[in-house]
Amino acid sequence: MFQILAPRLSLIGGGCIAELPAVLRRLGLAHPLVVTDPFMVSSGMVRRCLDPLAAASVAADVFSDTVSDPTDTVVAAGVARLRAGDYDCLIGFGGGSPIDTAKAMALLALGEAPLRAMKVPASPDRAALPVVAIPTTAGTGSEATRATVITDTAHDEKMLIMGLGCMPAAAIVDYELTLSLPPRITADTGVDSFTHALEAYVSRRANPVSDGWALSAMALIGANLRTAYREPGNAAAREAMMLGAMLGGLAFSNASVALVHGMSRPIGAHFHVPHGLSNAMLLPAVTRFSLAHAPARYAQAARQSGFAAATDDDETACARLADGLAGLNADLAVPSPRAYGIDAAAWEAKLPLMAGQALASGSPGNNPRVPDAAEIVALYRAVYAANA
């Protein structure tokens, strides 16, 4: 038996953000609080969300204090703002951080428990308000997942929270919102999306439906990530990446992520590395570590994503996947943690804590090869100097 969860309504395509008022009407909603970030406001990008609402005489307010790695304190401030108005829904507009913040606000606004009590293995299945998710990056897939990641500032820990209460009521996936993304964000969010799909496909909790989504996502991302990175205005590549990101989100939301994500969250919490970038740093080494425990799956992933030929046997395809991921990092200028500027002594000092936090998240338990703490520490050491 397996379960499948997805937004009640999804709109996908160029220009579909214009349908936001109609989506709210279909859901019986009329007074949203838009959750976004300061850049979306200062750049005027938030008008892409607000203008259709204003044209339809829908009154909307904005909470724009989100940060790149959402924290429990920002979520609490958002809930205070939410309670100050008569809102009937939240619109998460931006990258994964505003969407994750909106989800956490909807959970915390119930007033039943602190966010720390909701982290995995808990499963918060109710939220105070519905969330409409509108991504502006082809990355996290948060618009289609039952997950949010929030930093517990008191414990310096990125908490994975998963439950039906995190699933958006609707997703509006408009690739035109990504056409102005800079190359660095395109690269990091793109590798994040690929990691979602690959980990969902090799996860011990994979199922036939998540497999279909994961394979489709890997094909789209593998064929288009380099083009989107090198040609930011390439609409076809942007559209493919946006769809791939959503499919990757659907895949991992229903099959779970694995070791890369378990190890990535502590890097973000302790060294403030953007989530997609920390995934990219880890992906080649963790894949090499895991290959022998699911060779048929990794080989099919390699063929699907274009790293291997359809005629390659499993051993060859697996080798080409590991080499191809390292090559992709080189093409996308992904630095090692050392090249990123993380101090060697500081990195080494945090390794036991990071390994413990990675294991506590539960994600490594979904990996084809389940590591112990010593193996995770060894992987952290390996990726510090190089991604290969």
C-alpha cells in the first residue's frame, strides 16, 4: 500500500499567474495575506502577484520579512501579522523560503503546538488556513510537497516538518516568473530539483507513481539545466525546468528524500549555505557512496537524465552518473565547502553534531545504503575538499 498526496488544484504554464483571482474564487477564498521576501518587494516582482488581485478587486496584504533559510522566529512574526487581520488564506510567493514560511505559518497559527513539536517523525495534518503556492524559482518543488524546512534558532537545527497540513491547496506554476533569475540561483535550484527526483527514485519508500514523476523530472532537468544556466532568457529551457521542479517535488513528497538532504540541512543551519548549493556539494560523493546498493535504479536514472546512453549496462551507467554529476557541478561552478569559504577547523568541529542531526532527520534511513554516524562524518570530510 502507498499513498499519494498533491495540491487540490495546479495551474501550469506561461502567464498562468493571471488566473490567481480565479483560483481563489474556486477555493472560496477572498482575503489573502501574501508571504514573500524583501527582494520581491524592492524589485517590484511582487506586483506580478498583486496586480491580478487588484484588478479583480481582491484585497490583499503583504508580509515580506521572510529570510533565505526560514526561521521559527520569522514564522512567529508572520503568525502575529496573520492574526492582526481577517485573512482567509496565505499566498506563498517567491522561492522555497517564502512558500515554506507560509506553510509553517499556517501550521503554527492553529496554536496547538510549537514548530519543534511538529518536526519528523511527527506528522502535522491540519493547518489553520489554506496556502496557495506560487514559485518564482525552478527549484524546491515546495509548491507541490507536504514538507517545510524551518530553522530552530535555539538549537541551530534545520527541522524537517512533513504532514498533510503542509500541502498547498493550490499551486500556480508560471515559468515566466523565472526568466530573470541569475545563473547562480538557476544552478543551485536546478541541482536541488534533480536531487529531489534522484533521491525519490532510489528511496526505500519509492512507489510506482512517484517513480513516474521522478523519471520525468530527471529527463527534463538533465536535458535543460545547462541551457537555462547559460541562456537565462531561453523560455523553452525555463519552462522545462519549472515543470521538472514541480514533478521532482511531487516525487519526493510521496517517496521521501534520502541521504543528500539529511546531510544538507545541517550544512545550511551551521554555515548558512543555500539549500540547493549544499545539496550540489554533496550529490556526487553521496551518489558514489550509494551506487552499489541500488545499481539498477541508479543506472536507469543515469540513462533517463542523459548521463548514460540507453545501451549502457548498469555498471557503466552507474559510473557515468557519478562522473556526470561531478562534471555538472564543474559546469555550474559549484564550489566545495572549502572553496565556499568555510573554515576547516570550524567544519571539523561541527562534524559530530551535523552527523547526529542528519541521522535524527530520518532522511538517511531512506537511502539505498544507510550510513552510520562515522560514515556520514567521513562523507562530510570528503566533500569539504572536493565534490568528486
